Amino acid sequence: MNFVKRDINVVDSAVVSELTEQSVSAQKWPIRYDSIEFISIAADVAVIFSASTLAGVIYHIQAYGTPGDIVQYFGSAALVSALFVSLMISRGMYKPAALLALRNQLRTIFLLWIAVFFLLAGTVFALKVGTEVSRGASLLFAAFGLTTLTVLRIFWRSILTKGMTNRRLSGRRIVLITDCGHRAETDLAQTLTSLGFRLERHFTLPPPERGGRRRADVISTAIECVRGSEVEEIIVGADLKHWTELRRLIAKLRILPFPVNVIPVGTASEIFNHPSHGLGNSVCVEVQRGPLTPMEYAAKRCIDVVAAGAGLLVLFPLLAVVAITIKLDSPGPVLFRQRRCGFNGRCFQIYKFRTMSVLEDGPTIAQAQCSDSRVTPLGKWLRRTSIDELPQLLNVLEGSMSLVGPRPHALAHDTHFDKVVRNYAFRHRVKPGLTGWAQVNGCRGPTPTPEDIERRVEHDLWYIDNWSFGLDLAILLQTIVEVMRSRNAY
């Protein structure tokens, strides 16, 4: 975040004049920037209610000649909107910056929308109330809702881009005071204006070595300019290495009846990107997410056991056919066992269907490559469809793995990667997974260069730091798509 370097004591009148002219000439919209989140939530709720009602009426008129029960449509919409909107809020998807990221919006909407309907379908099945719910109307509701939410996101992207580019969003009038250096000043001003704030004045504090009196004069000038104006907020952008002296200068702003907010820049600002909580009279910043809480661990373990057990039961016929076919296809055991590194560096044996003519588990293991001669004819198909990974459901049941987490590597590869990739060992802070965030983002298959494994590690560490049940569900759903794509599956 930064601005063009100003004279140390005065406002850059040319820039202020330009901003003021833009502010006057551009016809402001009646929508304020800080109300976009609430409006987008309300719009989603309205869209869901409309889709539910429209789907129910159309289906019942076609099937029975009557519009059906409107109250029932509203009840379904209320339940779906409560679940869907809550999940979207928890992931920060209604923030203006998130609404501008169209690709991420569409992917998240698709995954959460499908997840909500799967959850409701399971609930209906468990409670045995299927006769009271029209499956045709529900499927039509799901299709209408997903379509209209997609169109709405395209609309939001278009209108927000236009509003921010032309500065037509009615943002808060602010005065900016910076004490952070040339580049940071320029970035900060551009960021604030692009987010819809109306920058009325910009003051730059001279460096501390120029003298405290000159810095105090700039603050006094800012106070005089703000008095009697329509300014609503004062923002101070500063490198906190001068905080002791800067705090005394900011205290002079108390004479003004406006909120004063400080935006830290520089290296000290990194700590503010981490979650924090109160600890007595102090603030505790979590710079590294620890293992799951006992409650989170119990819930995740319960989901792992139930899902893995159900998966083995449902897939048993397929697993039996694959086991028999492997035995007939080539000599050797059905299951391939190999030592892998798991939670906290603990060693465990991973189970996979054998897809190669070799059973390597030593200090040197060559990764599978495209057209690898070691892969059996049946093994090529098993690896392409990821069916060879299904026996790892046994690892999930025994507790050495989870459904979602960083993929475990052979001990020989672990030793090598730990030497060439910084923070590689951080992956062992959670249980390895059957699938993971790296895999659904295309980081799958061999890692011939340090850059390949670094990219995979970056995704794994992001997952560990941002873990949630919603993220696990999204990864599981995306895994289905990734398996069908067969990217880098050798």
C-alpha cells in the first residue's frame, strides 16, 4: 500500500484536486460500500425464496394442475437459505473483495449449494419423511437456485467493478495521514479509493529525523482542514517501528469527533493477519494454528470412522472384484504396503492396491512417471481412476490417516523433501489424508523439481492454517471432479 511522495509539510494539492473533481463529476450511487455485504446477503435470500417458489409452482402445475402449497415452498427456502447463507458468511464470501473474485465465488457456490442439498437429502432419508417432500420440485429448486445464484454473482462482479472503477460507490469520506514511506503511501491510497472510500485529503508526515515539531505541524494542519468539513473518518497508515512517537501525534486527533483508524504497514503488519484473542489484560496472537481442539478432533474422527466404514461396505463388491483381477493380472500380493510419515512424524504402513510389478520400500524409491514400465496393464487403469487408493480407507479406520489432509509420501521422499523444501516438516502437524487441498488444486502425481513440491507444500500448509469442516467437505466434493479429470494420474 503506498502513495506518491508528497512535500513533507503540505498536502499534494494536485492529487487532492483531482480526487475532488472525480468525486464531484461522478454521479454517486445511493449504495454505500459498507452496505454491500448486507445487500448481497439479502439478495441471496430473496433469490433462494424465489427459486423455491417458482420451482414448486411450475412442478405442481405440470404434475397435478394446481400450484401446490406455497407455505411448504417458503419453509424449504427458509431452511436452505439459512444453511447456505451461514456457510457463505463463515467463509467471508459476501465481502466486496470476495464478490469480485468471480471464479472462487462460482466454485464455492456450487460446492456449498450441492452440499446443502445432500445434507437435506440425508436428513429427509434419516427421518423417513420422504413422502412429504416432492423430489421433482426439490431437483427443480436446486437447478433454479444454482442458476440464479450464478447469474447474481456475475451481476455483482460487473456492478462492483464498474462502481469502483468510476468511484461511483458512495463510500465514507476520509482523510488519510501516512507515515510509512513512498511506496507504501501510494499503495495505501490506491487501495482505499479502489475499495470505495472517498479520499478528501492526504497528509504525509515527514521522517522523524526531520524533527518532531514539523511532524506535529502536519497533524495541526490536518485538524484545521477537517474541522467544519464533511469528513467521516481519519485513517492513519504507518510503519509501527515509530509507534511510541506516533502515538503522541495521533493523540492530538482526539479533539475531532471522528473515528481514527490505524492501518499498519511494513513487516510489523504481518502479525495482524493472524487470529487473536484476549488473555487477561493482554492480546494473544496465534501465529501458528495448533492441533485441533479435543472437540474438533473428536468430531473429525467420528466423521472419518463413519465415512470410511460406510465407504468400505458400499464399495466392498468393487474392492473384491479389483482384488481378484489384480491376482489374475500379474504375480504378487493384492495390497501394496509402504512406510509413510504421519502425524508428528510417526511412521505407519499405508495400504494401496498393487499397481506395479515391484514393491519398493527402501532408502531409494523412484516416483512413478508417465508410461512407467513398472506399472502393470491393470495398474494403469487403477491409478488413472484412483481406485488403487481406496484401501486407504482401512488406514482411516485404524486412525493413522484422515479422509482429508496432506498426502503422505514415502519415507525416502520425505527425507529428501525435508532437505530441499523449507517448512516441509510442518505438514506433519495433522494426520495425512486420503485426499487434500493440494490434490484438488492440481498438485498431484510426481514432483520432479523442488518447485513442484514447494507448490504442494504451500497448499498443504494453507489447509492446516485454514482448516474447517466446511473446507473438508468442499475438498471431498472437489476430489470427485478431480478424479474424473485424471490430472497427473500416472
